[in-house]
Amino acid sequence: MKSPLKMGMNRLDSLFSKVFTPAWNPMYQLGGLSFFYFWIVAITGVYLFIFFETSITGAHASMEYISVQQWYLGGIMRSFHRYASAAMGVCVTLHLLREFAMDRYSGVRWFSWVSGIPLLWLLFASAIGGYWLVWDIQAQYIATTTAQLFDWLPIMVDPMASNFLNEAALSDRFFSLLVFLHIGIPLALLLGMFIHIKRITGARTNPTKGLAAGTLLAMLVVSLWQPALSQAPANLDVAVTTVGLDWIFLNPYTLISSWGPGQTWAILVGLSTVLTILPWLPSKRAKQSPVAVVDPDNCNGCGWCLADCPYEAVTMKEHDFKKGHQQSVVDPNLCISCGICAGACPSSSPFRHVDELTTGISIPGFHIKELLSLTESKLAELKPDEPRILVYGCDHGSVVDSMSSPSVATVSMPCTALVPPAFIDYVLRKNLAEGVMISGCCEGDCHYRLGNEWMNQRFDKERMPVLRTRVPREKVRLRWLGEQGTAQLAHEVSTFQADLSDEIASQPRESVHE
Amino acid sequence: MNRALGYLGQALCYTLFFLPLVYLSHEPTYRVLDDDTALLKLAVRHPGKIIGECTTTTESGQGMRPTSMAQVTEVCPRERSALQLQLILDGKTLYRDTVPASGLHSDGIASVYMQFEVPAGSHNLQLRMNDDEAIEGYPWQFEQDIELQPAQVMVANFKQGFRLQ
């Protein structure tokens, strides 16, 4: 199931990257978009609350006033409130499916995955509360059906449904309770969202400005074209026969009506349980490599690995034996073995005058000295008939192994941000290759969240360790094309080689021999 | 990609995202109840009779009680009878069940809520309840011919006897 889903997601990614550009691609910002929609719902909700009347007759009438008399502001606010909540529901669902398809829910990522499950319930409960407050026939249907659902549980002493027997049974206090719940549950949702992103560095809680602007504009158009309106007022003395349902959130209600509350509980709780235990279910995925290890002899306490770790697995402590210095500490429960820390370590420089290259922090499965040895041995095999290219690729992005040729060497690793910029300098300075290509996951969608972003910043000299100015930029290319862009990357490598060939041909003969 | 074409594509994507979202926010309509059908609700909330006899306290027994309970002259068991309920429509039993008293010691109120979809029109409704395990049969009985309109909600509840609302 995961494979076709991943393929579908990759196709959508490519399509949206073309249309929106990778920076605005909504598929890479589903979490940020969910936060954005939450804030729209929260802000518009405050406005609606000012005019909302918490009484049986006042609830529906006040919503009508907001939508009809005050259509130019209140009506738009209401439409934003409603459509943003529905859009949040869609984004959250896509976010869940995407993380599942991309295999980003197990290992140390279990926390974000599991903490997301209660958020689904809280989001659902928040939305239901909102529909309920309007007190139209949809609210009436929700009220009586929710009562059926809860009355099935053996914990209810007095049936909840007895509150909705008829008009005489309903009280104004019920609406006060609903308002309290409709504010309290979203606050709990917000707290849950904060916990959900607690273990990740630099979580994207906002979409890019362009995407946010486009979303707001689209919502404004939709709100003017199809404003959210109430249905006929609720009347508990008359049963609801047909109702216009919001199928985004209320689809479980049709299950309650047709299959009964017991089976609906079984489905909802069963599904939540399966989702919760999913990270620990047997899978074909490769076992995680051993976590990063700190070498105190080579750690100078600079903290660059701490700044770059995408999962807050690195902290600092007092150095084991250098007084007044600090050293990095890796929390094995949080480390995902991406190796980005090794790429950030200033000690990971092949120019160091040491017998055997070592570094302050590295992952045992792909130590920096192994990367150097692999790089050197692969480059040594290349034939100088054409410009020699070194392609560094990541195991989750474009498949680089297939691009190997007599003049192209490829090295794949967990994440290309594992490559210290000094390695590129080293390869070109030692004339081991004429060009270096760095590839990986799609721009904005790194498997380890921040790898390609950090590499871009290191190359643009915005993040330590930087790629030194002396490295000729025309001999280095960064291409973030992802797994789906493997064919395009092969084409890019050929183009790179041709460009280097032209450049070499255009240089004076003496300088070529140099 | 040409910038204008890109914006056009984005507009199309937003449309494709919001169009189903707007449509699904109220369509397709869902049929909850068939035409020419009414709802009959049975909602009873009633404490069953206490099971067992109350006993009068003796003077010596009163002396052993806390002073706040000195005035207590009678001690009763806590457990209450379950309710035996029956709802018969046009001679056909739609509901027949025993509703236990709530609480760990079965000393609370027994509550039941049921709803039945019935065809609109004239019906004969009978309600029966026994709230005392010590006696046989149904001490509480109610019978009435009723006329139900389509989509009408009729509530049968109990307050010192069955009544319809």
C-alpha cells in the first residue's frame, strides 16, 4: 500500500513543484499549512464569538445576522472559519498519509507520529462543536447522533439523548457549555500541536509567504462565491429527514446512523489503535544504523552539530577533560543516524594534518574517514578522457549508483548534508575530479527534514561550515531532484560534464596542463 | 515555467482544492429518515423501589451512631429494583427490557432512552413498567391511541405515571 501511495505523492510533488516552485510547494508544507489554517480559524472564531448569542433562539438568529446583515465582514469571517477548518482537516489527512508513504513515522520519529493521533480526535471534536453551535438542522442531527454514540458507552448514567428529547428538554445553559467546549477543545488541540513538534528542530509552523497569500486569496474568492450559511433552524419537535452534511468531518456520523454506535466506536478506536502502534509493526525497512558518536579528543565544543541536528538529538555538556570547554552529547533515543552532524563538524576536514582522518562527531555506519576513503578510491578509478565528475547522492533522493561511468564516480550516503564542504574543496584542489555534483531529496522535502536546506546555506556561506570562496562555483552543482528526478539528474550530470568540457577547451593549453 | 502560466496553474490548483471542499461542506444531502415516518422516543428516568425491608433502629443502636445521625429511626437497604419496561405499538412489542439501577451498589436512578422509527398515521400505544421486584406484573400501565404526523417527534416519558409529549 505504501509504494503506490509514495508514487502518487511523488507525482503530486513534481506537479506542484512545477506549478508553485519547490519553495511554495504545498505538499512540502502540509504541517505548516495546518497551523496556518488553525490560526485563521482561531482569529475568525474570536470575531464570531463577539456576535454569537448563547441561547436556543439566539444561536441560530445571531449566526444569520452575521451571515446576512453583516455579509461583508461577519459573513466572510464565518466562511473563512468554516472553510479553513475543512481545509485543515484535508491538510492534516494528507500530512498523515504523506508521512506514512515516505516512511517518516518510525524509529525516533515515533513521537511526532503518535502525538499526532490524539490531534485527529481533537480536531474532529473541535469541528463538531462548531457545527453544533449554529443550531440548525445539521446541528440537530449532530446532537441526536452524538448522543446515540455516547449513550452506547457504559459510562453514561443518564442518557445524553434525554437532553434532546424535544424543545422543552433543551436549555440555554447547553449553549454556554458548547461555547466552553468549542474554545477549550481547540486550545487543547493547540497544546497538542505544540507537543507534536516538540522533538524537531526548526519545525515549519508557517507556510511560505507566497503560499499563505495564495491561500488567503483563494479563500476570499470562495467566501464571496459560496458563503458558509446555516440550514433551517433546529426544531427538536420535528425529526430531521434530510440534511446537508459536511462530509469532510461528519462522515463517521453516517456510520452511526447506518451501522450503529458500537460498530462506529470499534472502527474509530480500532483505526486509532492501528495508527498508534504502526511505528512498531514489522516492516521491510532497513534497520537504523548505529547513532552518532562523539569523539571528545576531536570535539572543540563549537556547537555546530547542535545547530544542525534536525531532531534535537545533540546537546552540550562540560568537556570531559578540557577545562572551560564544552563537548557535544548525543541522545541515542533522538538520533536518527542521518550524519548531518558529521557534515557540520569543523574537524571533518580532509586537509587536517593527521595520520588518520577523524572528527568530533560521526555516525559509525558511515564515518568521515570511510567517506574520504570511498571518495578517493572511486575517483582513482576514473579515466581522464572526459571531465571527471563526482556525484554525492543520498539514499532517499535520486538514485545515483546507476550514473556511474568511467568518468563519473558516485557515492551514496544517508544524507548528503553528511558531506563537509571541505571535502568538495579537497576533491577539486587535489585535482581528483573536475566537477562535484551534490544531489538529494527534493528541495524543501528532505527525508531528514533539513539536509538540503543546510547544504544550500553552507554553499551560500550563510551557515557554518561554509564552502570556501576559493572553490570555483562553476565546478560545483547542487541539484535537489528527489527519487522521482533520477532521470533528470542523469541528464544534469551529462550537461555538467559537457559544460566542464567546453570550459576546459576554452582555457589556454598551458593552464590545462597545470 | 512562464510566470503568468505558473500563476494560472496555481489558480487552477487552488480551484481544484477548494471546489470539492466547498461542495462537500453541504452536499450531497443525507437522508436521515424516510418520508411518512415519525419518531417515537421512550425516555424514562425513575428510581426503582428499594429491595428489602427497612428496619427500625433500637435505642441502644442509636447510641452507637455518630451524633449527626442520632435522629435516624429507620435504616433501609441501598439496592433498588431494576425497571422492567415494555413498549407495545399496535400489539407488537417494540421494546422489552430490564433496566438496572445505576451505581456500584445499584442504588441510583435507572435510566433508559430508546427511539423508534414508526410509520406516520394512527397507532395504539401501550406502555408498561414494573419498578418493584417484590411484586409480579406491571403496576404502571398506559394505553392511548395516537396520531403521528410525518417527521413528528413524540416522547413517552415517566413522571409519577407515563405521559406523552
